[in-house]
Amino acid sequence: MKRIIHYFSKNYMPRWMVLFFDLGIISLSWFIAYVLRFNFDLGDVETFFSTFHLLIILPAFSLCFWISKTYAGILRHSTSEDVMHIISATLCAGLFITLVSFAARQTGISSILMIPYSVIIIHFLLVTTILILSRLAVKMIAQLWFNSSKDSQKIMIYGAGWKGQITLNTLKTDSSLNIKVVGFIDDNVSLHNKYTSGIPIYAPEKAFNKIIPENKVSEIILAIDNSKISKKRKAEITDECLKHQLRIKEVPPLKDWINGELQVKAIRPISIEDLLGRNTIKLDKETIENGLKNSVVLVTGAAGSIGSEIIRQLIDFKVKRVVLYDKAESDLYNLQQEIIREKNYTDFVVIVGDVTNPIKLRKVFAEYTPTIVYNAAAYKHVPLMEEFPSEAVRVNVGGTKILADLAIEFGVEKFVFISTDKAVNPTNVMGATKRISEMYIQSLVQSEKISTQFIITRFGNVLGSNGSVVPLFKKQIENGGPVTITHKDITRYFMTIPEACQLVLEAGFMGKGGEIFVFDMGEPVKIYDLAKKMISLSGLIPGKDIKIETIGLRPGEKLYEELIGQKEELQPTHNEKILIGKIIKFNLQIVNEITDLLVNLEEMSREELVEQMMQIVPEYVSMNSHYKNGDKKLPVPIELKTLINRKAPYLTLNPDKLVAYKKSIELMKKNG
């Protein structure tokens, strides 16, 4: 008996066996219906009962079963839909037999076919009830058998809504899983202490404090629709799971299900990107669509993280043509194939070229006459640019200058420059080059002869970008550690790539020219805490399974980042995620200084070049001991002055940042 149960626990009952079982129930029920009709008087039963009836009944039920596919379902996973199939099939067969009996009475063909209507009704009720109960019995036995396994993995599902129900059914469907669903967890108070599909629903407090420890639950599956849970709440749930050393997985959005069905392999571990991202950004799509309509858009740095995502979103807005410009030919080719394969879009041009090549760029502007330019081309790696400042200036400043000048010459309507928070009070070469580029652009807009609208967008780190700390940590964790951080108190702002690019598109149609648009990056994230959380999300214990090592700040790196400078004032826009800075008027002499910097670039030493950059950007204080700062000191974090002088409601004093600032001063003194 045990061997039979074990066999069917690993395999499903064949269809033919289910059909023969059902037909056996029909035959037996037909005799029982006569017995009940004649009050157990076997004499009357013998008089009216005929085995000839089965020659009519069995084919009728077989046909109806075949049409309704009642035998095709998996018994242990029977649902209300299977019950409806049984009812419709038995009702259909019952009506057919009734018609046969009625026709026999009217024509008098044969008395054998004159089946009592009462017998037909009793038989219909018997068959329907027994078939439904048999399915439920198999389902209950299967659940009891699977749940009785002592070594089964105990899990709980967070979310008792439709997504949680589908998740439960999916887990039960996969016979290869040795799991037991202990219960649901739900924030909805009205569901607490109730049952769904025979599974209890618990309040979060009771689940984490009592049920999980008592049942030795090892995993939580988050099954809540993204539209019904905030990023903040998702992060809180994750933190609670990690606190109890639970693995946490998430059910993907409905659009990612294969053929509209959830599969077990699609339930994946929750990622750090899911926790650091914000709630869905509400875009002014109408304004963006109108602005992009019939536009030819040139995107430089097209193969990079930001550039490629801007292109994906531009294609979704159905622009007239997109020109992809980048010197990374392999990445550009991969993006080209992706667009053809996934976007089914062919009206785009791929050009391999360098943004510091004015002759090549002039040909591009002349041939394709872009109306909008997104400049995402830049060297972004801080430590490398400290070693090669001339390359940083040549590409980041020189490339931007060439593009901006050509945009003016060819009458481009909008020029959107992608900047960085490292341009604010820069402490490294990369940040300083971005700030110089901002200054050059803001100087150009002071001329009344220029019709091009120059827009500057500024934001912090983007998750998953090339060189981001997140993919670095992932690789280190996969390799068994250690995870390396530069300082235990270092903080950074984070935003997902799609979020950043959405805001870039909207900001491009907000300004009149010369403004700096600053994105609300949320709260700064402590990198040490980020490392611990990523290790925990991988099912490992920080410090035990994977060590975290502090290797010291890299050249040019500072403990904190800022989004606004001392002379900039921010105002809110209609989009709460975008703030606008006032236009700063620079002395036009700054244009000559930047031009001189580029002209004499190859003639200067690293030290001379950085010194020249410091003269152009007075607030540039290098955190690289190789370069001299003279009497310069790090400026006071902008939050302090903002609180005292501006009383801006959207910026608050951050104690951690104040500590980080003081430590930066100490490190500077230590490094001379």
C-alpha cells in the first residue's frame, strides 16, 4: 500500500484510469438509484432494472465527459473549475437520457427505454456528488501525505490575495517540491485568524514572533502585487525576514508569467534593486510625447547603462528616428540586436564614433539633422580618472563642448546633458570635469543669439550601471567573498536606471534653457549596510559566511555625495521627484578658460592640469593626496546652510552626513 501511495505521490494518475473510474461510478450509481427509488424493494428493482440501460447511459456520459474533459484534470489539484466541468457533464448526460425516456413514452417504441424520471434525477445527484467528493478526497489525502513529511521545508506566503492563492496552487502543483506551507501572512487586519484554501492567515507580528520560530520556517515568499505595496513596506518586510535569518523570494509581476501562468522556477530571490528603487514614478507622458513627436534624437554614449535605457524609452515613445552614437562597438552591436529582436523597431541608426572627433560628429549632424541631443557619453570611473585626468578632460569636457557647439551651429532644439552628483563640491577629477561641463553649458545660454535649449540633469549612482557597487558586490558574493568596502561610514544616493532615465526625459521638456534639474534620490544608503543586506539576501550570514573588509577610501573618493552646490537654489516642479536649480550666470571669460584648458591639455603634467581645473572650479578640493589643494578646504555640507538660510522643506539635516563630513576633514588633514 505504501509503495502505491509513494508511486502516485511522484506520478499523476493516467487519464484512462480516471475515465474508467468515473464510468464505474456511473454504472454502480445507476443500480443504487433504482434501489433508492423503490425503497430498497429488490423485487421491484429486479422488475424495472435492466442492464440494457447501460448501453445508453455509458456512451452518453462518455461523450459528455469527453466534451468537458472531466478526466483530464490532475485530481490532487482539483479546483472549482473542475467541479463545474463535472456538473455540466453530468447535467448534459442526464438531459440526454431524459430525452430518450420521453421519446420512448411518446412513440411507444420500447418499454425498456421508458426509464423513470425519478431514477434519472436520483442518478444525476448521486453521480455528481460522488465524482466531486472523490476529487476532494484525493486532494485531501495528497495534502496530508505531502505535509506529513518530517523533513519537508517549511515556508510561509506573504500576501493572502489572488497572487498568494495562485502561488499556493503553483507550489502544490509541483510534485518535485518537498515543502509545507505553514500559513499566509497579511497586513490586512480583516483577514487575520481566518483561513483560505485550508491555510491559516496570520498577522505579521504573530507570524514573526511565534509561528515562524515554532514551525522552524526557513523561507518567505512575497506574493503581493506591486501596485498594492510601497517600496518602503517591501523593504520593512525584507528587513524583518533578514532579522529572523529567513530566505525571501518574490513572485514576479503578472506580465512576466509564461503564457499567463506562474511557474515555480519564476519565483526568484528578491534583489537589492527591488528594495532600493522607489515607488512607480508618475510621468507627464503627454508632454513627453508631444515633445518627442516627429523628432530625430541623437544619443551619445548609447551603449552605456544610461544611454541604452534612454534609447529603449525613446523607442516606446515612438520618435521619428534614433541615432545611436558610441565608440564601444561590441556593446553597440548587442544593443542593436536587442532593439531589432525585442522592440521590433527598425527606424534607428547605429554609428561607431568618438565624441571627441569633431569631423565625424559634424557629418552626423549634417546628415541626420537631430532635433534633440542626449549627451550620456562620459568617463565615470573615479579612481581611473584620477590616474588619467587628461583623458577625463578630453572626453567629459572636450566631448561635451564639441557636441554643444555643433548643437548650436545646426539649430538643435534641445540639448540634455547627463551630469552627476559628483559635480557638486567635487573632490575628484571626474566630478570636476562634469562641473566644468555644466559651467560651459550655463555660459552658452547667456547669449541671446542661441536658440538651443540646454538642460542639465543631475543625479547620483544608478543601480546596475557599469562600475556600480551593486554588481561588484554580487560578483564578490558569488566568489565566496570577501566583500570589500572603502569605508564603514561611506554613503551614496541610489536610483534605478529606468527611474533615472524617465526623469531625464521629463526634465528635458520642463526648462527653458540653462537650468539644472536635480532628481530626488531619496535617503542616502550606507554602503556597509548595503553589503550586509546583499549578503543576507543571498542566504548567507555577514561576517560568518562572507566577510566584509574595509580597504580604505580610493583616490578622489569622499564619504558622502551632495546634489546641490552652495550658490544653487532649488525650487519644486510639478513632478515631486524633480527639483529645479536657478540659472547661475558665469563670466563669459570662463568659456575662454575652458577652451585654453582643452588646447593645452597634452602639454600639461597631471599636477598642472588638476591645478588649472581647480582655478576654473574654485570649490574643487581634491581628495587625492597626489594633488595639492593649497589653502582650499572642503565646503560645509549644503544641508547646514540650507536649513539656516533657505528653510527648504525638502532638505533635512542628516546627522550621518555631518559625521561623514567631519571624518572627510580628518582624512584630508591626515593625507596633507
